[in-house]
Amino acid sequence: MNKPDLPNSFRNGPDERGHFGNYGGRFVAETLMPLILELEKAYEAAKADPAFAAEIASLHTHYVGRPSPLYFAERLTEHCGGAKIYFKRDELNHTGAHKINNVLGQILLAMRMGKTRIIAETGAGQHGVATATACARFGLPCVVYMGAVDVERQKPNVFRMKMLGAEVVPVQSGARTLKDAMNEALRDWVTNVDDTFYCIGTAAGPHPYPAMVRDFQSIIGTEVRTQMQAAEGRLPDSLVACIGGGSNAIGLFHPFLDDAGIEIFGVEAAGHGLDTKAHAASLAGGKPGVLHGNRTYLLMDDDGQIEEGHSISAGLDYPGIGPEHAWLKDMGRVNYLSATDAGALDAFQLCCRLEGIIPALEPAHALAAVLELAPKRPRDHLMVMNMCGRGDKDIFTVADHLGGM
Amino acid sequence: MTARMKARFADLKRQNRAGLVTFITAGDPDDATSAAVLRALPGAGADVIELGMPFTDPMADGPTIQAAALRALKAGHRLSKTLAMVRDFRRDDDATPIVLMGYYNPIYVYGVDRFLADAKEAGVDGLIVVDLPPEEDRELCVPALAAGLNFIRLATPTTDDARLPAVLKNTSGFVYYVSVNGITGSAIPDYSRVASSVQRIKRHTDLPVAVGFGVKTPEGAAEVAAHADAVVVGTALIDVLARSLDGGRATPTTVDAVRGFVEGLARGVRSAKRPAPAAQEDRP
């Protein structure tokens, strides 16, 4: 019998070695390996403990404000003249983005493991803010590594983190953006192995992080299933989400991967365009390689040296992507598209004016794809876009680009 | 073990002294200077050479070695040039083992089979790839051993007795004991713990044990050399090289500065007080 091209389920990954097909794995220094194995064990135990789930559920309800609404974007739907567009409103979460879903899970796990110090990396600052928030809530010291360039362009979030009691360390090494912040966090972790928990912000890094972050974010898709049944009496026809590392996207997609009829679209940041060097579309413009603990698609030169991603959105300009997305691309289960800086800016403004919602620049990329996809679909097509963050942090960036408005 | 590696450690044992393992980054600050430094190392007293393969994102390295990698890359260095450096070195020196040290991605992109063939042909003796733990052995370790290269593994203070056998299983050439948890160039090791750590590893293997991370001076080298089969010095050496540069470029003093520093380390290693050889032969 020939080996089947497609798996029986797209939801069974990763395997016991942390691989999604050829991607994922545990490419870390020996110092960290025992910690990662310990983390995996602790996470498996927590998953099997109903008290852990109950604790997360309670925080979701009373602290985060979940479930986030599934909102029918009526005027945007009229504007597009095709599919019925829904927003999953994760920008209404406490701290203003989906990041808190993952952080609460990891911080609860860290406390179960007896860790007393939390470190995190952040690009746009949303994960840093969420981590600083959870650490304040649970009384844990928190150090956030942030590229010096990002510290400059995301000042409001730097202030937020500091007000929440976190120490923000501007990273001066390399290109001084997200990937360098992640390098520096790994260096901290390797130095402080005994007491420190590394709270990774996206569905990437060494196993078990990609699977663990996905599981914590899957609340997004799980809620959508229930909410769409309630609103329309059936499941959606398509899903759209932006992708940097890909945690909000995998959180929305994963509960639907085995619903074969549902079209799924991930939207990468095309920056100035895929034909330029200035983009962050690792799937469209990268190749498989190994960085930050996992094999995945990376932006790099022909010597395997990592290149910088560019996007108007600081949350999307990572030169890699979570390994599960790399696998889903190769399997053809998810369609990966891209949106340029200009497309995202147009979508941003349209969303402000038609829906009274200021989106973050990250989901503005997803929205740019919705504006392309929705008009081509019939009026009974149900499309869900993950509004994964709010745009307060981005208003100055947008104002700069639009000439001060 | 390659013949060169085997011969070198056998020779060290005969001399009843520890070896000196020196690390430099290939192509730092430029290919010609780096090649001259490499050629000067054996004469200055280096017994084994670790040659760093530059990578943009060296997650386990401190600022000194990060900067060295960036200088090399900026000057146009790439993996094929690292291999060419070894090939050139081998024209004059067929005795000093060379171990390439770095991260997996450049090798993966070069192509594992092609890399192993080219490395072997160039005269490389072993590989240390920081981000390939035993859990990923089938990536490079197993093919490297099959190709006749040593795969040298790092053991760390977090590698406990339960894990050591897995770490040592496919290790060959020598074991590189990282004496502190941290990045290269970080804290000074607690010398009093080096002896017991080396003994702990030796309970699990007959391979020579090299100790590194934090060794900065001839005196420090002597302390470690009293207990280990080899002493690894990296960051301190790169610091000396970096201080000799002018605006990131080599000066006429660069090669001599490194040579002088290595000579001092070699004296330190050779001055170490060691138990008589018989005392080390307590294994059946």
C-alpha cells in the first residue's frame, strides 16, 4: 500500500519528538535540554489535571473577559458585497490582544513547576505587556527582552510594562529587533536555569512550546465553533488570521483543521512587497532552516545566515514562523497569503471608519486579505477573521505613515 | 576518533599534562588575518583548535563571540571559506586536530552530506554543534560519525547522572564539559567543583574530558589543567584579538597579540600540578 499523502487528522501533531512532519524539534543547547524535558513533563501532567483547566477557565472569565465576542461586521460586509464577515474580538481581552491567553497558561504552569522568575521576549510589546500583567497578578518578578529598535517604536507598551513592574531590557545585539530579543532571552535562560521560566510569546521555539502555546490559544477557535453555531446554526466557511510567529492564527485554525470544507487563510506580512527584500513572509519568501529551537521556514541568505524581516507591524517582522504552520503549508491544508504595509494601512483605516474599531496593524493584514477574499464569495458564505489585537499602540506609527492625518 | 585526535590525546597522556584547546572564530576580523592567527596557534602551544563557524544568531554565546561572528560575516566570511581555511592550514600542519564549532543552520543549508564530505576532505577532525542535543542525533551526529568525523558533545552542570549516558552515547573525540550554566564568556568557574565534575563524567566514559567556559588567564588554565584532560579558552582569546583591532580591522599587532596570549596559556597548562600518571589509571 502506498503511503497516504495526507494524514488522517491534521490535529494530532506533534509526534513524541516534537515534530510536525519535517518541522519543529528540539534544537537547543545541552544546558537547556533537561529544562525542556522537565517542561514537557510538567505540561503533560497539567493537561491531565482538571484543576489546571479550571484555574485557566476561571481566569478567562473573571480576569481576561472571555469568551470574546464573535461580532458580525455588518458595514464591512456591505462594503465588500460578498461573504458575511465576522470578527473574533480578541482585541477586547484584558491587555488588548490574544497574547494573554497563552501567558496565563504558561505562568500557571511556571508556578506549578516552582519557578520563581519569569522572562519573556517581545516584539511589538503585546506579549511583554501580557507577561508583565500576569506576573503582577501573581507576584512574580518579570524581565522582558525587547530589541532596542522596538523599544523606540513601541514606547507606549514599554511604559505599560514598566508600570506593571517588569524590567524591560533593551537588546543591543544583532539587528536589535525581535529575533535578537529571543536570542537574549535564551541566553538569560541558559544562565538562570534553576529558578527561571521562559514564557515564549508565539507558537514557535523548541518542543513543547509550539504545541503548548497552540493549546493555550485554541480557546479562540473553540469559542468560534460554539459562537457561530449559536449565531448561524452552523460552522463558518472560512477563517482568516495574520501570521508573525503564528499563535493567534493557530489558535483560531487548530479546532477547525479537520473540518475539510472550511477554507483557512493565514496572512503573512509582505512589507514593501514580496519582490523586495523588505518583507517578513517566511513561508512565501523563505526556506526551511533551524533557528530558536525549531526547524521551520526562515528568511535567510544562501549561507544560512538569518535575515531581518520587515513589516510596518512590529508584531509580524519575525524572520521565522511556527513549525506547525510550516507543516500545514506543505500539506496544503492552510492557504498562506500576504498583505503589504500599504494594504494593511488601507484596511486599518477602513475598519476604523466602517466599524468603529481601531485594529492593531497585525490583524489589519488579515483584514487586507478579507477585503480581497470576501467580495469573491457568495452572500451566504460565513467568514471569520481574528481581530487579535487593538490598535492603540499603533496610532503613532499610522499617523507617521499617513502624514500626521 | 580520527587518527589525529587519537594521536594528540595519546601524546598528552604520555606527557602527563592537559591539552590546551583554543577557540577562534573563522574569518575574524577578515579571512587573511584569521588564517594567519590559525597558523600561529600550534606554535604558540595550542594542542587542539576549535574553529568557530560564524552565525548571525549565536544563542549560546556572549557578546565577545557574537561580535567576532558579526565581524567575520561583515567581512564576507561564509561556511565554504571556513572549510577552505582548514584545507589551507592542513598543507603545513597535519598533526593539530581541528574541531569546527557553531550552530546547525549554516550546515543544514549547505547540505549535511555535502558538508560532511567537504569537511572530511578539508581535514576537519570533529564537530561541535551547539544546538544539536542527543535528541536530534539523526540530523548530523549519526551521519558525521559514519563519515569518520568526531561529534563532540557539551555536557553541562544541568546534565545530571541520569542524562549523562544519553549525552555520551554518540560522543567521540572528547567530551566538552561546560563548567558553568550560561553563555560563553560568562562567570568564572568555581575551580573547586571542576575536579569533582570531571570525575563525575569520567565515571561514565573513557573519553578525554575538556573543560571550558570562563577560563581567562594562565593561572585559571593551570587550575583547570590540574583536573581536566584539556582546557578550552575562547572568549578571553577573542577579547585579546578584539583589543588589537582598530575600528574592527586587523592591525600589525593582531597575530602577535593572540600568539603571546596563547603562549601564556600554554605555560599555565604545562605548569599545572597533576597527580602521577599511575593514579589516573584506576580504571580496569
